[in-house]
Amino acid sequence: MTLSRARGRRRLLAAGTAGSLLLAGLAATAVTAPGAQADVAADCAQAFDVSGLSVGDTVTALSVVSGTDPIEITGTYLGVYEGGIAPGVDMIMIDFSDDAAVTKAGGIWEGMSGSPVYAGDPADGNVIGAVAYGLSYGPTPIAGVTPFADMDTYLTSASHHVDVPTSTARTVARRSAGDVTTAQASQGFSRLRTPLSISGVGGGTLTSARKDAVKGGLSLPTRTLASDGRIAGLASGTSVDDVAAGGTLGVALSLGDLTVGAIGTTTSVCGSTLVGFGHPFDHAGEADYALTPADTVYIQPDSLNQPFKVANFGEPVGTITQDRLAGVSGVLGSVPDSASVTTSLTAGSDKTLSTDVYEASYVPDIAYYSGYYTRYLALDGDAMGVVDQTWSITGTEDGDPFTLTSGDVHSGGSWISRYLFAAGPAMAAYTLDDMDGVTITSVDVSSEQTSTTNKVWALRRVEQRVAGEWKKVGKHGVALTGGTLHVRAVLRSHGRTVSVPFSFEVTDPGRGYGTLRVRAGLSNYSWRSSDAASVAELQQELDAAVRNDQVKAVLAVQGGTRSKVVADLPRDGVAYGSATDAATFVGVKAGAVG
């Protein structure tokens, strides 16, 4: 299977930026009755020339406010802002202030992007365009509509924000019956937002995961992910039949326990192809995202910003193939390939999270968040204790299958313990994703709690055995009086002491001096900044990496012996000790070697 790769994988997605090109105002007129369930508009809708409309003419939009069936939303044609979306692409302005659904929500809503607007009966299929923009000043019933004729055309220029000249602002204010002032309209338009949201992770946990990643040096490309409740979860009972004009449209980068994507609206379906949104999802050009129907839960009012739709994604029923400035388009039927990410922890309660990822560049991110949240759910506030973790990543390299394996031990309640529990397989996935010709097909992480008590051993000192006695190594180093140097690392945890011995055979005294460096497991991060150019090289790095329950000692005699020894802790738990501690850096004075 081949996953899509978005351009500029390390860049932040623009999906979280302001995006609602709303125009002006609530008319102080009677409110119509709530929209009736609409007859599904005919497939293969035709673009309607707005020159056939007059200011004040009634138009009808289709959109979903609950469930999967679109309702009719009545509006009034205000006019055209020439070149409002891009050079040569006009913005059609519609006032929905008389509609009950819009009034109840407090304005047009995020997730309404792509809602088709018709001249006359929607069943006739005469589409003016798709709702895509709203006034920037705040909630508004005035919509900026992308002309339908331009939605399948590649536009060369368009902005998230559109300035409005004073003359146009005055027109909007006048035609909206004064509910929007000239000053408000002069603030211009912004795209109706389609924030890239993640379900399954609470906002506090998402923030914690991001902060820990920053501390640990992991630069998450998708920091604009929002855990804002817009994606409630996965729906059951939706089908391809729910992908219709005015129906809620899901664009998903991943689906499962951690669903990542955005909600908009389908503008038109013609046979097996469709268009929607009326503005970009991520402006990726050619795309390979999962296309899903969605079940709308409700429209959330917002008195400060735009109201927004809360919905559940359905199972994928097709592929979004184009992500352009005038909207997205896709094909029903074939579903894009995916990589599976599964993380499990057996502890006080067992927890397994499983997610299918459709965008290759998101596999490492999902692996990190999935591991982080699995730990959070399984422990449910309890101590991590000691956890033994193993993981594997499968895929293909230049068409040949591979399996990458590794593991580690984790313990403690600090940020670094939380971070490292999730970061190991994620960092390996990032390294693989940077390799040409490599495609990941699965990430599988299995963890088991072996003790309910945190056991973190701190490196306190390094000792040398001299004449049968252990003596602390000071800043003046150790003396080599024979061919074998015997040292040990002394670590403590909760009043208990353990020692880890090392022996070095010094066969060449070199210049008579050198260094001895001792680092406890948690302080070894060398492989995480991997320069591996192949899967085999990465596996070698992983095999050579120092585990969290090990201690590494490196002896380097200038011009002479160089040796590294890695030894296990004699007790359960993990070890740490900063490389800048006096105990970890000691000079070595090499004497005569016997």
C-alpha cells in the first residue's frame, strides 16, 4: 500500500488559521419557520449565472444541522463583490438573517463551508455557488459564496482574508438592513474555518503532550491540531448515500480512536465525483485523503466567534483527490491506503488504541499521541510503576518489506517519563518518513506494567577500586596502576543504593591521560537524532542504543585505549544522570600498564 505524502511534511498545516469570509448583517425582519428537510438536489448540478439575479431575490442553501439529512436554508441575494476571492473570481454575497436555523445558531457556522446555494428550487440543480466565507468581525448571517463555476478550476491566487473597500462595505451595510455597520463590513472577509481537529484526546492531555514534546526536542509538525469537540467520534449507520449536495462532508487524515480531520459540506455530486468546501482544506494540490459522510450532532452557538458544527465521521466511502483554492474534490468508491497504528498498555486497566492513518506524514504524529494517551487512559491517575515496552514498525523500502523492532523500560512521574513512553516509536517513524523509498504500513506498540511502584535510580557518584577498596573518583581523576581499570557507578532511589560495575583493559596508555564518562540510561539520547539513511542503519542504531535501565561507561585514553561498556541495572527501574554532573565526567591519568 502507498500512503500519500503532503508537500513540506515538516510545515505547520494552515487548517487552524482563521477562515470564514462572512459578509454583513442580521436584517431586522421576521424570522422564517425552521427549514424543512430538503429534497436531495439533482446530481450533476449546473452553474447558475448570477447576472440573472436581482438584489433582494430569494435563494436557498442546503446544509445539515442535525443527523445526515440537509435542510433548506433561505437567504437573500445581496450582490457581487467583483474579484473578492481572487483576481477574476467574484464573491457572491448572501444574507441568511431571515432563516430560523441561522438565527438559532447566531450566524452561519464553521462546517457550513461548501453548502450549495441555489437559484430557485434546489431540486432543479441550478447552483450559484458554495458558502465559504464570512465577515471577519464575528458571528454573522452574511455569507461570501464561491461561484460554482470556479470550484473545479485551479485558481492561482486567493487569500485567507479579503479586504473590502469602503464603497462595498457601505453597500453591504445598507442591503443588510443595518444589522451590520459599515465599520464592521470594512473589516473584510475570512474563510469559514475548517479547523484540523483530533478526537479521542482531551484538550488538557493534548496540551501536555505538546509541551512534553517541546521539552524533549520533538518538533511536532501538526501543532495546529485542535481538541475542541468538533469531531465527536465515529458514527455508525452512515453510508455513501449520505454524501449528497448539502450533506456533511468529512475529510480525514486518520480514522479510529484518534481521528484527525475537518468537517465541511458537499456542494455537488455528479456520478462518482463530488466537490465541496468552497475553499481549501490544506491547499495540498493533488491529495489522497479519506472521504467520509458525517453525522451532525448539533450546531454550537458562539457569541464571540463563528458558531461551529459538531459531527461524527462515518466510515470512508471514497478519496479526496484534489485540495485546491476553490474547494476539494473527490471520487466515491475507492478508499485510500492506510497505515495502522496500535498502542496498548496492560496496567491497572488494559487499554488499546487503534487508528488507521491515510496521510503518511501523520503516522509519526499519531504514533506519539496514541502512545501518550494510551498511558494516560490505562493508568487513570495511578503511578506508572515500571513498564516494559516493545514495538515494531513494518513497511516497504524500495518495494521490499521490512520490520523494525526495539523496546525499552519506562518508569516515573515526570514529564520525561511521559514523553519517552510515547517518543521511541514515534521518533523512529519520523526517521523512516524522511527516507526516500520508504513507506510505513504499521506501527505496533505493546507495553506491560511489571511493578506498580515508580523506580527511578539517580547516578550519585563514580568509584574506583584501589587496593581492594572502593574510593570516590574526584575531579582529579583516577590513576591506572595496572592493565585493568575497575570502576562502578553508584545510584540511589528512595534511600536504597545499587552499584553497576565496569572493567576496562587498558592495553595502550597513549599520552598518559584521558577521560571516563558515565551516563545513566535516561540521559542517553544519541539515536533519537538519527542520521540513518536506510532501515538497516536505523535498526543498527536501535540495537546499539542504551536502554533506560542501563548505564554506559566510556573510557578514552588520548592516543591510546578507547572502550565502551554498557551494563544493566541490578534492580527493576530506570536510571538517570546528566552528562554535566561531576560524577559523570572524570579525568584519567594513565600510568604504567603492567
